[in-house]
Amino acid sequence: MNSRATIKYMGYWDFPRIFLTRYEGRTFLFDCAFDEALDDYPEVFKVFLMPDLRDDELPKDWTTLEQKAIRYLGEVPTNRVQFDATRRQSIDTVVLDELTARIAVAG
């Protein structure tokens, strides 16, 4: 059985377009911002390693949240992120295991 990680999100179109999740002591930001040039959402999340942030440290507009990132980890196709049935509560941790391994290799 796969494990799940809870998410906190802001912005929703088919699924959360920007969300935070905590896994194995790390906080990750997944961001899939609307692309004006495409006139659509891209098919990838930009993923960032984040510091631990309290709710009162989160900006009201999460579009600036990546500025608080510790490190940019790369892109993950949106279809690789498996949300729960509601698409609002959690994600499968497989993608987080891959990101955690990427962090370990990068040092």
C-alpha cells in the first residue's frame, strides 16, 4: 500500500496548482502557475525545497512563495503527482521519495 502526504494548497484548476507538503522532515512546494504565453497551465510542477514555515509566515498571495525557497529541485510532470480521490487532501509519496533521493545525491 502506498503512503500519503497531506497537502495545503492555494489555487485549484482540475487539481491544486500550488501546494505545500511535508515529508520526511522536509517541506516541498509544488507550483504550476498559469502561463500567459500558453494561455493555459503547463504540464509540469516546478518543485522547491522550502524552509519550515508557520501559517502566519505564508504570504496571502502564494505566487511569491517560491522566493522563500531554499533550493529549486526541478520539474515534475503534473501527471506524476497522484492526488487522493478529492484532489484536495493528500498526494502519493512516490514522487516525494524521488525528490528526496535527488536531494541526497545533490548533497
